[in-house]
Amino acid sequence: MKKILILGSTGSIGTNALELIRNNREHYQVIGISGNKNIELLKKQIEEFKPTSIYVGSEQDALNLKKEYPFLKEIYFGENGLAELSKNSDYDIILTAVSGAIGIDATVEAIKREKRIALANKETMVSAGAYINKLLKEYPKAEIVPVDSEHSALFQSLQGFKKENVKKLIITASGGTFRGKDLAYLENVTVEQALKHPNWSMGKKITIDSSTLVNKGLEVIEAHELFNVDYDNIEVIVHPQSIVHSMVEYVDGSIIAQMGVANMKTPILYAFTYPEKEFNSSINFLNLIKTNNLTFEEPDRKTFKGIDLAYRAGKIGGTMPTVFNASNEVAVELFMKKKIKFLDVYRIIEEAMNSHQILSLNTDNALNIIKEVDRETRKKVREQWER
Ligand code: NDP
Ligand code: MG
């Protein structure tokens, strides 16, 4: 029986994970969950899974929950609460499925305890990847198994082969809601349009990121940080059917791919069961005969600047990926509040990157520098664009 802590249990990945656990109760026990504002759902989860440790956004909600559910031993809230939950509760595997760079500290605490981290929260790897990798060297028994479907596919396609024989990582992209559209069309697209993803059902922030292809950019940096492969050897190709989740090309000319239906349960479960593939994920399996042609095409990087901005940020390194991520997080929030237009997302990221003085992260103070740059970037973008 493995003990699981889920950060972001009320979100899209979190609820998928709980469904998996519901169907595999003899193997997994939920010891901790976290929500922010969706208290109704959090309560249902507490009643069903009876965790002992939880996090919730506000102190008032924490007090109410404590009264209502006396079996809860630890209740955390506020700024450091997620990290405290990760630091103190009794788990074997932590699934980090909060959205955004707020997940960094909790991941750091899990590494220090040398736990298995099922990492969905890609923003942590983008914003703080350099620091996380340094920390992983200090705590060699800690292990990150990616949940992001492309990275799960890459991770699986890398099993059993030597890193030096990898020629390139090929990350697939659905192309997003606006695939094939031009700049004139994108100028006036709405939040409602951007929130309609053709293949995946996900949280709002990542769905907007998919429509700008910033998500693919974040994934390029995430892949670089997770697998230590040069940016020149990471390629993005559009595969509208989202069946091939990503591939690794080797020096002998073979390409190893991982395929399946577009369902996050498979990568979540793999991050729990790695290095095995066991237990039932209760999804509809892929029917290859009924699957239409699998097609691959070049992404339109001129229109969807999210990819190239990420390569630029990643290649520059230092604190630039932190700026790329933080400016995008605020831009997406402003777009969802209808305060900016769709294409302003790129303008915001570009401006933030252009005005940033890069700092080196080759110092013991790296995490503080990352946090400071993250804070400053958010502040600057808000000052200029929040009207
Ligand atoms: P959702 O928006 O659906 O869920 C986010 C979760 O984080 C919710 O539980 C939410 O709580 C919680 N949360 C939000 N803000 C805060 C905060 N300030 N403090 C504490 N908790 C907070 O996101 P997804 O599940 O879609 O994505 C989660 C992560 O996984 C992201 O990093 C995303 O990029 C990554 N990912 C997601 C995929 C998907 O299919 N959804 C695929 C690949 C990666 P509440 O709702 O209660 O307010
Ligand atoms: Mg992905």
C-alpha cells in the first residue's frame, strides 16, 4: 500500500488521480489533499478519502474544516502551507498538481525528504529547474517522474538506453484550438474560444497556454531540465490527433514513441507505478483500427510565438526561464479577466524578457533569486498592463 499526497486535488489532474485511486484502493491510500477555493469539492474528497492532512487557501476555511472533520490531524493554509504539508505529512508519493510556480517550495521539501515526486506542475521545472536539478544531486534518492503527457512519453521512451545515444527529443503538440489561424484572426479571439481545446480536457490556465502554444514552450524548457538535453536537440512537431505523446530519436535512426488515447490517467498512474506498468487505469483503450491517420506537421512558430520565446529564454538560461514563466502566468490571468487581448500575451512575455537583467543561478542563494525575480516580474507586468 502506497501513501499518496495530492497537491491540487480539486483540479483537473487532481480529480483524475483520485478517480484512479478510487479504482485501486487496495494499492493506494490518500493521506493528504489540497484545494484552494473549491471548498465544496474539497469537502466531498475529505469525506470520501478520509485523509489526515490537508491544505486550503484561507485561514477561515481551515478553521471551519477543522471543526467539521475532527479526524483531520494537520490543516495548513496560507503562503507556506503547501510546503509545510509536503514537509510534514506522511507519504510515499507526492503528486504536484497545483497550477503555477506556487508549487516550487512543496517540490523542494519533497526532494529534501527524498520522496517520489509525480510532477504535473511543469511551471516548477521551468521557473526553478536549475535549482531543482542541483538539489536532486544533493538528495540522490529523491526521484521525479513526470506526469505531463509528453514528458511521461519521453521518460518511457528513454528507459533502457544510454543518454549519449539520444539524437533528439521530439515533443508532439496538438497545435491548440487555433491551429491554422493567422495573426489577423487571433487579434480578436475571446477567452471562451481559447478555452475550447480540441483533444484534452484540462484546467483553464493550461488550456489557454495550449492555445498560445506557450504550453509547448514551457514543455521544451521542462524537457531540457528533466532530461538534460540541449535545446538544439529538442524539436516540436504538430500532431493534431494527440495519439503519439512524444518520441525519442536515437543515433541508429530508430525512433521510440509512446502512444495512447489522450487521457491523463495513464501518465499519472505510470508516475505512481514506475518502473512497472501495473494496475488498471480504467480508460477506454486506443483502437488503432478506428484511429484515423496519424499526421505530423511543422508548427507555425511565426504566428504562435510561444515556442520561440521559450527556446530563447531557455538558451539564455539563468533567471530568464523564470521571467518567461512568471510573465506568462500574469498574462494568462489578465487575458482570462478580459483585461488584455490574446496576442498581448506574447507582447507581455517579450517585453518582460527584453527588460530583464539576467542573474546567474550558480550560487547557494539560487532559490531566493528565483523567487525575487518571479515576484518582480509579476509586479512589473501588473503595473504596466492591469488596467
Ligand atoms: P487546475 O486549474 O484544474 O487545478 C489547479 C489546482 O491547484 C486546484 O486544485 C486549485 O484549487 C489549486 N490551486 C490553484 N491556485 C492555488 C493557490 N494559489 N494555492 C494553492 N492551490 C491552488 O489545473 P490542472 O489540473 O489542469 O493543472 C495542474 C498542473 O498540472 C499545472 O501545472 C498544469 O500545467 C499541469 N498539467 C496539467 C494537465 C492537464 O491535463 N490538466 C496536463 C499536463 C500538465 P481550487 O480549484 O480549489 O481553487
Ligand atoms: Mg503536456
